[in-house]
Amino acid sequence: MSETLPPVTDPAQDCLTAPIHTTGAIQPHGYLVSCGLVDERIRHVSANIAELLGLEPAEVLGLEMTHFLEEDMLLQVRDAVAAAVPDDGTAQRVGVGNVGALMMPCDISAHASRGLLHIEFEPQSSRQETRAPTRVAQRMVSRLGSDAVGAAFFQHVAAEIHGLTGYDRVMVYRFRADDTGEVVAEVAAEGMQPYLGLRYPASDIPPPARQLYLRNRVRVIPDARYEPISIVPPTGPAGEPVDLSQHVLRSVSPVHLEYLRNMGVAASMSISLISEGRLWGLIACHHREARRLSASARSAADLFGMFVSVRIAALEQEQAMQRFEATQHLRDAVVMRLAAAGDFDAALLAELDGVREVLDGDGAGLAINGRWNVMGRAPAGDDPGALVDWANAQERGGIAMSDVASEWNAPPLQAPGLAGVLAINLGSPQDWVFLFRAEQVEDVHWAGDPHSGRVATDDGVRLAPRRSFATWRELVKGRSREWTAADRSGAERLQRMLREQRRRSRAAHNADPAESPFRTQYLRDQKLRLDGLAQLLDGLGYLDTTATAGIGLRIEELEAELRRLMLDPQGEAATTEVSTGEGGDHR
């Protein structure tokens, strides 16, 4: 029987919320100097700065950077920061320079953040990479050839990074829709435990860490047994901690270091794979002994990772376009029949199976004007109240979806065998279309028991990573096929069409032949604008939603205005006259 543990008592140990970008320390294989972006006077240094500059932190603070960097190198630092992509903030590799009175040869990187210029120094190793990172990355890319993005492609990606870095293990790790991860490709040295095909729980890489992977594409830990080096002073004038989000040397969470040690990993590197602003996955590298990788090799790995990200994004766009084209004729047919019908509610009920097919559901339900109708695999009973309440509580942009039965399928709702639901709002809190998906039992092979991770102590509980990563099998129930970003986009397109047809049906029903010609023309003009924007947005529907958000917002504004006009014809008369320049009260 499992022991019930109390909540975590130390917020710093709570990986789900811990501010891991403000650890107040760096790793010991380098040095940090942070100065004012304008006056270049030193505000923060790492506690080990005397090793580099020959002066203690208290002696360095307040001095100008010109005391320690030659003017040519300082100019290169300024140029690198100035040339950075706006709002990117990623540390820019400046080059190699001799630093301080000791003239120590260092790899130098820099970036600007919150009014500070952060300069990081890494002493060069004796075996320094001399090839240009761009040429190295180009050769790696050329060897990938024209492989389609798939299992073979990712295996080649892992092999290229393995050849570049020499790490014992290189994995391509993909995030699933529920934020769990899966190893989809692996190259490992002899004697390494294989992880290919294993699943990892979402808590292994919690939300704060995923956000940092988006902001800082390459992360390296040369020695997981390191003792962190404090930043002096640890906070700014207003008491704010130094933001280390973009720092190459940022010290990582103690829980993560323990996680690596439990895996038998002494050194690691990760390269972010990003598609359309979303963290698609990682190229994860592990070594059984401490291992430093030159800044040049890391730059080549970063460039290669960006190329892989582009290929992934291109594939996802192609798949979205194919899905869009495959369902467009179904969607158009449904909408055409709705447009031809006199009674929208009855017509939508008749087309419910077509709506289900468009979004690949196993069943559907329609809650409209207080009535509830279903087809296919759907909840039993005649009261959708609990389902409607759930949808209103969870909706985002009029869409709510879940592939986990426990999130929505609970008494009084009777929906045995169903685990997935996607809800589309039709314009009022009580009117929804629901799509359902059946439970899909899955035999998952985890890298260790995903439910372990909390250890009881005298002070309460602390989070602790798994001690074993041996394959742990679990029969996962209560889940359906996952709803994807493409499913959400399809639901959003369908929602726009359904709302528009419902609006037209109501307008025709409520039409007053005696209404003002000014108001009639105004309504007609606004309707033409709305139709044009809706057609444009639907034509761009396969793109990322951020690219079309502005058009969608304008459509919502026009819909609201037209609805107000139809419901309050008297109140709009003056507005219509002012808008058309035909007189009226201009107050």
C-alpha cells in the first residue's frame, strides 16, 4: 500500500513553480560580469571572479569594463549585442579574447537584459575546436540529405550530434500534447541502458524549464557534481534577483542535478527543437564522465538544431494544410446545407453526423435552446447540464477540449467508455456542439515509475527524482486519442461558420421590411465586411493561430456590432445616420 505524503513544504523544491531562472548562482566552469548597459560600470560579478581578474568582488564592483577588457574586444561585445535579434535575448558568442591582468584566453559571450550588459567568460580548453561553426553545421546538414522528417531522419539527427559532441548518448526527445515526452531516436555507446521508445512524465521537464528551453536554445552542464558559484551581490538596487534566463553559465536546479546523477549522467547538453514558437522537443546528450564542450562546437550544434526545427515546422505546416484540404469539402457541404435551410437549429441537428466526421469524433451531441440530442457514441441521459457547465468553465475562445475522462466524465454525467470531448460554443453559454472520442487503453513503457518523486523527511516532504529508470510498464486507461492543435484550428473554423449561419438565420427571421433604408444599407455593408474577413480567415486556417488572431478579433467585433443592431433597431438609428453622413445628433 502506498503512503500518502503531505504537500511539499519547501517552495524552492517545487519544480512546478520554482523560479529556476533566478538561482542566484552560476556553474563554476566560467565567470560572470554584469555592468550597466549605458555606463558600463560593473553591478554584479560571480564570486570566483578573482580567478579571472586577480581582484576580489568588492574591488571590482563599480569599476568600468574598460579596466578589464581591451577596447577592441569591448567594441565586439557591443556590436554583438546590438546585432542580436530584438526581444530574443539569447547570449551572443563574441569570440576569443585575453582577459584581465592574467591575460587568460577565454570564450566570451554577451547579451543585454533589463538594463544590464551580461558578459560571460569561459576559459579555453587545451583541445579547442578551430573550425567555423557555420561550416561544421553546413556539413552536418548536407549529410542529412533530403530524408523525410520521420524515424530515419531523427536517427540521422542523433548520429550527427553524436559525431560532433562525442557524448555517450544522444536522444531525440519529443513532447506529446499532454507534455509527457518520448524518445523517438537514440545513439548510445556500448553498455548504455537503451531509452528508445520510453515515455517520460511531464513533471520531468516542468513548465518553468520548458519556458527556459524556448528562451535559451542550448544548455550545457559539464559536471553534474559541481558546487554553484554565487553572484555578488545577489540582487539589484530594488531587491530584484538577477535574471539568468539567457545565461550560458546559469546554475540549474539541485533537483535536476540529482536527476542526472540518478541516471548515471555526469555531463549533459540539450538543444531545443522549436516549431511555430512551441517547444516540439529536445536533442538530449548524456555522458558518463564530466565533459566540457567548446563554445564553437555548441554554436554548431545550435545552428544544426535550428535547421532541424525548420524541417519539423515545415512538416507540421504541410500536415496542417493536408488536413485542412481533406476536411474542407466536408465542412463546406455542411455549411451549404445549413445556409439553404430555413430553421438553423433543425438543420444543425440533421448535420450533426457531418460535424462529427469533420472533427474525427466517435459521437456528437447538440445542446441548443434547452434541447439535447446525440448521435453515435455519446453520454446517456437527457440532461447535458454538467457537460455545459464544464465547457463554460474550461472554454478558451469558445472552445474547450480534453482527452482525459476524469477531467469531465463524472456523475451525474453517464458516459461509460468515453474519454475525449471537444466543445464548440455557438454564441450563448447554453448552446454547444460536443464531439466525443472513445477511451483508448494504452500499454505505456515509462523510463522508471512515473508516480515516484516525493520523499518523506523529518520536515515534511521534498521533491526527489526517480532513482531507477528501468522500464516500468503501465496500462493507461481513461484517455482518448489526443486532440491536436490541428483539431483546435478545425474547431475554430467550424465555429466561425456555424455562428455566421446562425446569425444569418436569425437575421432573416427577425427582418423588418419597414426598417430604415439607412440601417438596411449599414447592415448590408457590415455584413459584406464580415463575410470577407471570415473567408480570408478560413483560407488562412491552416496557419498558426497567432498569425490570424487580429482578423479573428475583428470578426468578433463585427459580429457583436451586427448582433446589437439586430436586437436594438431603435437605438441604432441615430448611429446609422451619423455613420452614413445623413444627419442625426452628433453629441
